[in-house]
Amino acid sequence: MAPLETIGWIACLVYATIPSFWLVIHPRAHYWRSRSRSPYRVLLPAWIAMGMVLGLGTARWRHATLYSSLWMWIPALALFLAGFSIYLQAGKNFSGKQLGG
């Protein structure tokens, strides 16, 4: 179970930093677009640093179990399927260029 807990923890770190990453980019979109070089040279290391800070702050709780009922996998499976369905549908009309801004 430890590898699954670690994978889940890392996925949570990535998803939890997305709003902060968005807030770094979008309020100053004009500034980032005006740069002659790719802004991702600054933004991606900043995002990685956000994840590392969050990881250091939450590392001691990464093996904490909030609940352990097997029947809870039924609604979890439904949510996973719904999420994958949304990603598949969004990917049909949403390019990588749009995702990157």
C-alpha cells in the first residue's frame, strides 16, 4: 500500500498547486506574453518549487489514512470514471497550445 499512498500523495501535490500556478500566470498574462523568451523558464521551476514546499509541509501526513472502508471504492470508481470521461471529452476540442496559454 505504501507505493499507492505515495503516488496518491504526489498526485495531490500536483493538483493542489495548480490554483497557485494559475494565479502566478493569469493576473500578469500581458507581462508573460511580452517576454522575448519563454516564460516557462521561470514558471515551471516556480511551480516545481511550490510542489516541493507543499510536499515538505505535508510529508509527515502522507501515510495517514482518513478512512479505510472497502465499499467506499464503489463511489470512488464512479468519480474516477467521471473524471476520465471529462478529460477525454475536453481533449477532443482542447489543444495543448490552449492548455499552455
